[in-house]
Amino acid sequence: MTAIKVKGYEFELFRVKDSFNRRAVQFMNQTIESLKKIGVHEDHIEIELEAFALKKAPASALWFVDGHRMYFSYDLAGKFVDNLYVVSKVISLEVAAVINGQKTMQDFISEFSEDENIEEVRKKARETLGLDKDTNDFELIDKKYKELAKEHHPDKDTGNLHLFKEINHAHKVLKRELK
């Protein structure tokens, strides 16, 4: 098994080897059960399943808490079912932190609150940094950010404050997604 680090948690990546669609349904149900523990009604949770869970595709969960739109997606594990496992695991760890008093509900909300157009914002952030639309290597993102920020820093003769701010915002958006 491979250890991964997502949103400050390090855990073993469970690689599904068979019954992919059944496992995806299990991970979806585990996510729903976790969120119900902190009072999220099942009708306020959306997790779309891929018809073929072995497919290379991102997985995501969308839910609503106290009028806040909450969202978490993952795409680095490759197969949809493996990505959905990571989504389920991270959400269950975050819910456990709230239940155990390690995090407040407000911390939980701020950790997952996202605008409705977050996928479009992430796409634009990658474009701003001159990256491919599916780039998920944070070291590469960070390297590109540093190059562009240095080039366009307002203190330089070639600096551009507006572009510098866009570059910083793009980096923050992608850091929040991948860290």
C-alpha cells in the first residue's frame, strides 16, 4: 500500500482490485453516513457515481451545512473508485475531528466551503500559471508559481501588480485543492 497525504492527514491509499462499482457504492454510503453524524441530512448530500468505477476520473462530494455549500474532490489516485475512497476517508477523518472536539464546526465549514464554480476557477488558475488543465503535481505548480511571481513582482521594472495578484490567487486556489 502507498501512504498519501491529503488535507494534513496521512493514510494508506486503499487500492481497489475487484468489484469496483460495488466498492464505489460502499465509499459513497460511508461518506453519507459520516456526514450524517454531524447533522447533514441525506437529501443535502450529492455524490455522483461513474457508471464504470474503474475509469480514470475524479471523485467528489457536495453537501450543504447551515446554508454553506461544501465541496471536496480528489483526482490524484487515478481510478474513480480509488479517488472516491480518498474523498470518503478525508471526510470521515474531518467529521471525527469535529465529533472529538479537535475541530469546531466552523473550522469544518471553512475547510470545505467552495463556490459553485470552483472547477472553472481551478481550470482558470492552471491557465494563469501556464499549466495543462489536468496538472496535479504540486511541486510543478509551486515551481511555476515562483517563476511567474518573481517575473511579475511589482517591485521589478517589468512588474505588473494586477498579474502578480492573479498569479498569487491561482496558486492559493490550487494549493487549497491539492494540499
